[in-house]
Amino acid sequence: MISRREFLQASVAASAIWGASGIGNWSRLAAQQALTQDQLLQFDDFGNVTLIHITDIHAQLKPIWFREPEVNIGVGDAHGKPPHVTGADFIKMFNLTKGSPEAYALTHDDFTALGKTYGKMGGMDRVATVVKSIRAARPDSILLDGGDTWHGSMTSLLTKGQDMVNVMNKLGVEAMTSHWEWTYGTERVKEIVDALPFPFLGANIFDSEWDEPAFEPYKIFEKGGVKVGVIGQAFPYMPIANPKWMFPEYSFGIRQERMQEMVDELRAKGVDLVVCLSHNGFDVDQKMAAQVQGIDVILTGHTHDAIPEPVLVGQTILIASGSNGKFVSRVDLDVRDGRMMGFRHKLIPIFADVITPDAEMAALIDGEREPFKAQLEEEIGTTESLLYRRGNFNGTWDDLICDAVRSERDAQIAMSPGVRWGPSVMPGEAITREAIHNATSMTYGQVYRTEMTGETINTILEDVADNLFNTDPYYQQGGDMVRVGGLGYHIDVSKPIGKRISNMTLLATGEGIDASKSYTVAGWASVNEGTEGPQIWDVLESHIRKIGTVKITPNTSVVVTGA
């Protein structure tokens, strides 16, 4: 872990790599309880290469509320290490001040109360202001997008991602990689990619029939007299976590040997700095950094982690830039004689009330949203509870969705995917149609209703738990635990697969789940082709209209041990 209080030095051949993070500037701000744009953007230029990283925007064009996770459990070597540290422990680890702007931006602590002080975060017009400011200081900087960009909102669903494509083109992205983009299907992805003014990178995307590389693996930039090679790593578990039938022409995977080949190929071409633009997820990238030699920087994505200091693995630095447009990472590097000698880093928080919107980007965003404005802003109900999703287990958004699925589909048990995307709604606010779509929009949102035996339910929970809590990061396939309604269970995350789940209970009766008995189960986001049922956003809207005001009681139906 790189300390911001002192330089951490690690041997790199005959010289030293050293670095520092800019979070200390936030700490001084925290004492003042005041924020200005100049202070947020302040950065002492360093070295000769600048990287700008954004990732996991999930089509959020406007400022949002987004509560960081309360529960983020690390297993094996990741136990108790970033990003698996939350709340007060996170504040202590990074020497933050409770109640400060950085504590609000980076943790769930006192989120509702602090939101009244510091306001919403994000907004691509504010991001544009930050990017322009960095480019003014460093004209040769490289802007890289880590993927999960075209998906996650009502407008992106209705335009098949075109609103986000237009915005990112305007922002001046210079390369991207992918994940949820593929859920628009092969034809749509190819249509967009063919028109992009920058490369859509995926060294690990292969043609399924010929087992050959299908997309550009990397891009070489010559900036500041330095050759920078950027390798794209798309989400490796696409055919498992998302519907394979939407993109049958392609296979993915971690492909560690392929990554090493690309690094070696870039070095052979005289590249001075090797950057991996990744959508693996933090733990997977941490393992890959230890296994693959020669990567200088990994810009990690997928798991939505916002970490104020880089993590050092051998001679590789990992940068995690959060999600939903809440942060932009700036990394300045000193690259000499074909190696990284040092760096300076800052995770820049996008406080929407502090950073002035870029006028041109704001006009573009408003234009993209205008045809759907009335639909987006229609108020469906109100909430007395904070609605949030992020965390390893159910959040209040998930509880509301499960309640709606059970009620509207007349089911004993509801299942909802453990996706990480979905902004929050503050207590007392209206629940708009846009807010509903922010938590549910996808291209396979049908709500199914079926019969499952207790044994099948147990198998599903065990399988998903292993995707999350396997001690080998390469077997962690992304996402959080499947959310459930009407069902209680115990989980011991320290156990192996098949041994984690116990005490499954049907909450309506208090009876234990019988392995041989069938239960009515409803859910959504099935990866199976031909799934039938109403769309989840329509089911949720119908339920909210009926109850009018949402109030979520604390959910104690899942008991977690072994963490």
C-alpha cells in the first residue's frame, strides 16, 4: 500500500519507483469543510506521461446519489485489504476525517446526512470540465475508458447506447474496453465500434469458431516523447455472467498467457510504458499483476471500487477509479530509459455542486435526454427510506425489487441479480421512472415465474456464493450475491462450495426449505434465451404505484459468518 504521508520505494532494476497520491489535499480541505473547484483539481504536474481514467459510468449522464458499499468481504489473501474495507475501517485505514468530503464520497457512513452537506456527485458535463482542465495542463494526456459505459439507464436502453457513444466521443476518449456493452448484441456492438473514432480494445476477445483474436488487442500512443502501449482486457466471464446467445460469435476469458504475449510484443516494439485497461475486477487484476511480468499500470474496473491510493503489486500499480462518474483518476508518470521511475496520482471527486458544468457537454446531454424528458421525470411514488444497492448482499433497492417481484408475480420467493450498478434515492425524494430504470434497465429484463425445488434453490445460492467468495480470484466471476425475497438463509463465506449455505427458511411460514419440495420462484435477468414475462421496470413501477410511499424495514434474513 502506497502511503500518502511518505514515499514508498521499491526496487526496479538499478533504480527506484516512487509515488504519491493527492488524497492529502482532500484531507486539508476536510478540516476547512469547504470545497472549491480549484482545490479539487489542484495537481502538481509530474513526469512526462499523464493517464486519465474513467470506468463503470453505467450511462449516468447527470449527477447522482451513490452510496458506497457497507459490506465488501474479501476472502483468502484479499481479507481485510482494499477494496475489501468499508465504513469506519476504510476511514481509519486511509487516515480520513469522519464527516469530511472524502469520507462522504468514499464510504457509506452517515451517507444521508452528509449528502445534505455535500450534494450529488458525477455528471458527465462536470467530468468534461475535469478532463479539459487536465488536458490544459497536460496536452499529451491519454483519456481511457474502462467499459460498462453504454448501459445502465433508460435513455441508453431506448437509444441502444447511442446517447453514451455521442457523449464519450465528445469527451474525447482515446481507447476503451468492454463488458455490458455486449448485452446489446453482436450486431449493435459492431455497428457502434465501426463508427468509433477510437479503438475498442480486447486482447482477450476471440472469434469462437476460429479461436483467433477478434478485436484490436492494444494501441500504441506516442506522447511526450514516450511510447505508451495500452492493452485492452474485456470482462472475461461474459458468456457466464451475461447471455451468451447475444454474442455467440465471441469467446472471452482471462487468457493470462495472451496478456503476457501482448506485453512482450509491446516491449519488442520499443514501448516504454505498458498500461492494461482492464475490466477484470480488482481482485482478478491483483492476481494478474503478480502473474504477468512487465505491466507498469493496471487501470482496473468492473468491481466499482474507489480507492484513494494505488495498490502496488511488485512493480505494477493498480488504479481503481470508482463508478457512475463519481471520480476521475489522474496519474502522472516519470518514464525514462524504457521504465517507470515514479508516479503521482489523484482520485478526483466529482462534487456536482462544486465543479462547473462544461457548457458544450451540458447542451449535448440535454439534447440527448430531451425526447424522453417527460417519461424520465414522471413521479411514480415517494420513499421514506434511502434506496441503495451496492454491497455483497441485499440493499434496500434489492428488497424493494424483490417485494415487487413476489407481489406482482404471485411468488413465494423472489430472486434478483447481484449487479453493482444503480444509483441511490434519498429519503423524502420522489421515485421517478428514471430512478426505476437506473436500477433495472437491461436488454434481458423479463420477469419469469417458475417452480424450483429446495435443492435447486440451494444449488443456485451455492454457485453464486462461489463466484463471489472463492479464494482464487480467477474463479470469481463478478457481481455480488444473488438477492432474495421471501427466503432467509445462513452463509459461511469461509467454507468451500457446497458447504456455505444452510438454514434456508421460507419467511412467510418460518418453515425450513425442503430439498425435495417445489416452491414458486420469480426473478429477472435470466441468461436463458426465450425467457418470457413482463419487464422488470414495469413490474417495479406497478408495485410502487400501488403502495405510493416506500418504506423498507431492516432486512435480517441473511446471516453472514466466516468473514
